[in-house]
Amino acid sequence: KQAAPLQPQLTMDEHNAHQFWGLSAAVDLGAVASSKPELIPANNEPLKILQVSTYDARHTLYTMCRAGRHFKEGQPTHLYVYEEEPEALARHILLVSILLDGTLMAK
């Protein structure tokens, strides 16, 4: 009798050690908010977006890079991130700080 072929593992490991960029495309959270006018605050108050357990910074980075496309100039946007794992939060902070570091040369 022939052994069944090995099936690839379809889920991430239980410690999320290999979940760096996630399994879905990055989402521009500003585009999502601007598609629903009732979510946009009036009187130039900041738009507040909370991300919970995203495990990576792709949504934050994508939203920050495209921020000028969706809101009027001067519209403040506050992005909040909640992570249970301190390593994921540290990686998130590191990647956002690299994006915002003007002393680094673009490649």
C-alpha cells in the first residue's frame, strides 16, 4: 500500500514565528474610511483608526503612504495599534520609524 502524500501545512505555526507579512494584501484604511462618509469626523477633528492584533505593519505603512489621497489637506489621522505580543508591537514600531526616518537614503 502506498503512503499518502504529505499535505502542506496551511496554517501558521502556533507561536506565529513565521507570520511576518500576513496572508492577505495590505489594506488602505483611509480608503475604507473615506468610502463611508459617516466615519469621517467633522470640523477637522482627527480620524481615529484602531488596529487590533494585526501582527505586522503592512496596513499601517500602506495607509500612511496613501494618506494624502483620501482626506482634505490638514485632516489629522491617528492610527492606534494594539498587539498582545510585545515582539509584534516592537517590529511594528521599528518599521514605522524606518518609514519616517528622513536620514535614510531611498534605494
